[in-house]
Amino acid sequence: MPLLQSPPRTPEELERARPLAIPPDKVQQMDEETWYREVYRGEDVPQLTLRAVMVGSGLGFLLAFTNLYVGLMTGWGLGVAITSAILSYGLWNTLLTAGLAKTPMTILETNCMASTASSAGYATGSTMVSAIPALLMLSVDADHPHGSHLAWWVLGGWTLLLGILGTSLAVPMKRSMINRERLTFPSGTAAAVTLQSLYSEGAAAMRKARALLFAGFFGAIFPPLLQVPVRLDEAGERTLPLLPSDTPIFDLLHLPAVGTHLADGHAVPNKPSDWTMTLDHDPIMIAAGAIVGPRVAVWMMVGAVLLAYVVGPYGALQEWTNPSGDVVLATSAPYKAWKEIGIWFGVPIMVSASLLQFATQWRTILRAAQGLLGGGKASVPSDLDAKVAATEVPTTWFAIGTAVGGGGAVALGAYAFHIPMHYGLLAVILTFALALVACRATGESDITPIGAMGKLMQLTYGVLIPQSTTANLMTASITSNCAASAADLLSDLKSGYLLGANPRRQFLAQLSGVFTGTLATVGGFYVLVPNAEVLTGVGDQPPTFPAPAAQSWKAVAEVFQHGISNMHPTHQQAMVVGALLGIAMVSLELALPKYKQWLPSATGLSLGLILTFNYPFSMFIGAMAAVAWRRVNAQSCEEYLVPISSGVIAGSSILGVIVAFINNVVLA
């Protein structure tokens, strides 16, 4: 059968491509044989059309910027499955209304378009907010005070190869997890429900799309106002934007601050703003907080307050004579507290909590191993063989994709990062096993434990090659990025399965998105992060992008490089306390699962300790605003919270990339 199809041209073709009358929750209960008989739309319903792939690629290009921007801000990758579904539907209907498109897209075309956009926006960005910025920060030395970027072809090749490998690794998992075991994959299911709702409730769908669009325009206002230099400073140079980046509201409220700092050789009492306690004017983190929810946001705020009033002041008093004979403090200045002491509390919380949560999923790990070994394999009626062979992704595609992606990553890792080829091959083999577990966790809970996957690989290679931070980071990036890509593909295939789509064509749509996403994330990274100072801050200025995921990866790599014994004693103590806190918080969740929403969040507390105060504060505002909205009008909140928040994030981040390009290239 031809893989690339023609769009519907006649009313009869459009009628044949109408959405199923069977809702996704009913499809979810069907076995594989029933699915082929009652749900599968056949080979002729348009799905993988050139217009779907092209528009999806363009949309994914923009969504990739969004996730890169947010990932460098928060360390999170926001799922874009539902956002891409709404945007795909709204965008094409807008083109149709304007007369720029001739016929409506079928629901399977829109699903294909959303899959392409989702892949480009999510499957290529994991390593760009973790291992790559961590490597850039570690490259800072006396000869390279701003750090050294990887060559564009190395970074682009690495990102593309991992995207191909991750997408290919999902192929042998699809039929077992989706067709037979019918795992939920909540984001994929939600995307299918959203699409079917959009096609059956056109007015409601367009309201959501318009809300997202208007919110995007609102978010896009801020980067030019906050970042483009248009005003003159005291020296007469055009370095100031139209609006300041933040307001020291806690100074204005005369809130007390702890400690003093030196100014002109004299000790001056600290102000709250010296601890980065300010109100950020960029709404992107407020919108992110609305999506993340109150539990994580509240505990981020708790961590931020602890850093400003307990952890930071404590670190500022702790002296140590290092091996070179210099007397150093655990924290040398208030604005540096997040990276000089907070990170050594926060990262161990994150690492120990994620590893313990992963270990408690032993049933998931066991089921994944059984699936890999063929355990519990259902018998297949002989009349299904031909249908399966014609629709499912062939094993040969898996073999080719793994050979290209995995083999290319091993070769490039050996050449560019000096990873011995046998260790690179081991990383690919371990990645397949860990991605299998990560995909099953995604299918069962909608949580892809890429953080835990990366940490496991860092610990593994910290033992195998302890002195090589590059090998430590880049082998771990193979696992985290591939796990994210594989889980994203399976979520999209789940959406297509519930709508009756052809999995082979959807795989190709997903794979095409990897190429677009690579262009966007690599280009966007060079624009947003011209040097390491953007990630570390300069003087008393906090970093533009705190990149908490990268800070975590960097800290783990440094521990193995230098050894714990060479670290500041306070940092050693902080690591022990942080690790115990992470274990305690996860243990509480396991012991009291019914009260989880009221228990401390390890993720929230750790992020609060490794971010500057203004970011947790903004997310706290967003989360509380969402809570208030839900109490006032739950139905309105349910309908518009995600579209509006996603729109603000998309508008602000996309314009943020454009403004960064203007500042770093045009006005440089």
C-alpha cells in the first residue's frame, strides 16, 4: 500500500473519513481481533498526507521552542499531545475559513498532524535541557571563561540520532502494550478524546483554540518589553529594556532578610531582593504553575523560603580550608545560594526520591521484562496475521532504525565525546531495557521516569569511568532522551489506536517530526544559550535560565569526577540530609497513598532549593490562581485552563527565542 496518501476531495470521501461512532473508552476495552473488525479504518481513509506532515512539522517546530524554553527555565518538559491536537485542529480550520485550504482534514489527518507536532516538540529536547547545558557549564575554565559549545554538527547529529533510536525502540513494545495489554497511556487517551470532541463539538473546539491563540498573543507581548534593549543606561549605552525584568516587592513591603553583604568594603544588611526574592514580570512561569498544580508549586515555595532564610544563611557561615590552602565558604553571596549550597540539598532529594520511586515500581519492571521475553503472550488467531503484517510497523524498520540511531550514537560518542565504543554499545543495550520500563510506566501512570533513567546511567558510568564527566553525561543522555522519544511515540500510537489509525503511517509521521524537532531545538539552544553565563549568572545577576535539570546532572557528574572527600564538608552533609529527605518523603507517599496530595513533594522541594526565588514564587502564584478559578467556576476552569496556560507559554517562549536571536545575533 502507498504510505503517503491524498487528502479527501469529494463529499463522499469526507463522509467515509468521519470520526468513529465508538467512543475511545469503549475502544479501550476491545481485544485486538475486535479492534480490527470494528475500529480500524482501513487503508483508504486519509491519514498520512503531505499537508498533515508539513503543517504538523511547522507546528512542531514552534512547539519545540516552547519545550526548550520551559525546560531551561524549570527542568520540565511539558507534554504537548493535547496542545498539539487543539492547535492542529484550530490552525487548519482557520486556514479553511480564510480560503487558504480547500477541504477539511479528516480526524486521522489531524491526529497524524498532531503526532508530527508532538514528536518535534517533545521527543528531541530532553538532552538539550539536561546533559548538553551541564556539559557547557563544566567546560568553563581559565582558558574558556564563557564555556565551549559543541560543534553544530555534533550537537545536531547527536540529537537526531537519539531521536531516531528512541522512536525505533518503541516499535517492538507497541503491539504488546497497546493492542494486547491495552495499557492506558493517559496523555494519548486524552488526546484521542480531545480530537473526537473537537470533531463532534466544533463550536466548543474553536472556543478553546481561540482562547489558546489570544493567550499566545498575550504571552508574546512580554519578551520584547523585557529583553530588547531600547533605553539608555547611566553610561549612555542602549542596554536597558522598556520594562525591568522584575520588581523587588518584598523590599517594598519591608520584609526582613537574613545576613549582610559587603558593599564598598562595608557590611550592609541584606534585602530580600539580595536573595533573589522578587516578582518576575514574565508570565511564563505563572502559566507553568497553573498547569503543574498546587502540590508541587507549594513545596517549591517552601524550598525557596528555606533557601532564603535557613539553608543559604547557614551556608554563608560555614568556612573550610580546601586542599589548596584557600579558605572558602559554602555560600559566598546571597544571590549565589541556589547554586553554592541549595543545589547540594536539592539534587540529592531529587536523585534519592526518583530512584526510590523507580525501585518501588518493581511490578512494572517485572512486567516489562516478561513482555520483553514474550511472557504472557496472547495467542493470535490465524486470520489476523495478514492484517497485522499489513498495518503494524515491520521488525525490519526497528532493526534499521536501531542500527542507524544506535550505531551512529556509538560512533559519534567515540569520536566527539571519547566514550569507548564498548561502553557506548553497553549504553545502547541498557537504554533498550530501561526505555522498556519507562514506556510501561508511562502507559500505566502517564509518568515517564526519564530523570531516574538518567541518574541510573550516571551512577553506572560514574563507577565504570569515574573521571570522565563527558562520558557520564552523554551516556546518560542516550537513555533519558530515548526513553522520552519512545514513550512519546507510544502515547501518540495509543491515540491513533483509539481512533482506528494505521500504526505504520503514524510511526512515519512521528519519525518525520524528529527531523524538524532537531532543527528547532539545536538552533534554539545556540540562540538562547550563547554562553555558559546564561546558565550560571554573572556577578550579582541571576541566570537567565537556571536549568535545574542540567544543574542536577552537572552535580552528579562532579561528585564522581572529584570524589566526595574533596568537597566542602557542608556540601557533604547537605548531600546526606537531602538524600534522607528524599527517601523520607517518598516513603510517606507509599505509606499514606490516600493523603498524597497533602504530603510534601520531593520534586517541588528540590526545585525550590535549586532555583532562584522568583521562579518558584511565580509558579506558586499561577497554581493558586488556578485553585481559585476552579473554586469559582470549575467547568470554565476545566475547559480553558490548559489552552490558556499553554497559549501563554507558547507565545512567550516562541517570542523569547526570536528576541534572543535579535539580541545575540542582530544587535550583538
